[in-house]
Amino acid sequence: MLVAVSELKPYKTDVSDEQWALVEPVIAAWKAAHPSVSGHQGRYEMREIVNALLYQGRSGCQWELLPHDFPPPGAVKYYFYTWRDDGIDQTIHDLLRWRVREKMGRKAGPSLVVLDTQSVHAAAGVPAESTGRDAAKKYRAVVLSPRERVLHVWPGR
């Protein structure tokens, strides 16, 4: 017995209708700017591709272990890498993050950043000569205004 996709129980990671209303125009614009060489519109629903990407990102499963009710792993990986390279993944992430912050009564962008110095020491691409370790230093961020952001460093006692 075949089960229609609409009858399947959604995953907790699936985009809501409200989230899809934000994301769909970005994906439609991207598809319009990147037409298929063969002229076809694509075999899979973009919403299902997004759902598969969210599932994989949340669960951390290997591509080949995506549940069978998602599009094939090859198709999902294609969109993951293409959107990453084109910056569409960041645009989608920002839209969804802004919506969550808006619902919480916050400004779209964060007004404070907290740095863990241990992360800076271990970060990829940070030259060793520009990092140092002083366990006695304490770092505190103070936000003055949207235009002025200052990072204060207090020496340890």
C-alpha cells in the first residue's frame, strides 16, 4: 500500500508553513537565476530538500542514511553544496533567525557578542603569532550603542 507524502507524519525538523513562506521566495529567486541546462524544473519539491537539509543538520546523520521519504541523498547534497557556495544557506539561516528573534521581541541582529578566548586560540585560520594565552585575563563585552561596540579587557587579579 502506497502512502501519500501528505499523509506522512512530519519530522520535528520540518519547516513550518510560516517558515516556508519566508524561505520559498529566496529559493524561487535562486532557481530563476540558475536555470537547468536541460530546461527541466527539477524532480523534487524544494520544501522537501529544505526539510532533508534541516533533518541532516539536526540529526548529524550521514547523507546516505537520510530517511527514504526524503529526496535521494545525491540531490540533497547537490543543493547543500550549491547553496553553501552561493550563500543561499546563509540567507535562509538569517531569515529564520531574524523571525525567531522578532517573535521574542528582540532586534533582528544581536547587540552583544561573547567570545571565549579558548575558541580563538583553537580557531582554524588564526595565525599562531597573533594568539597568546593569558589565563588571568578576563574579557567582557560592553555594548554602548548600535554604532559603538567596545571590547574591554580586564587583567586578572
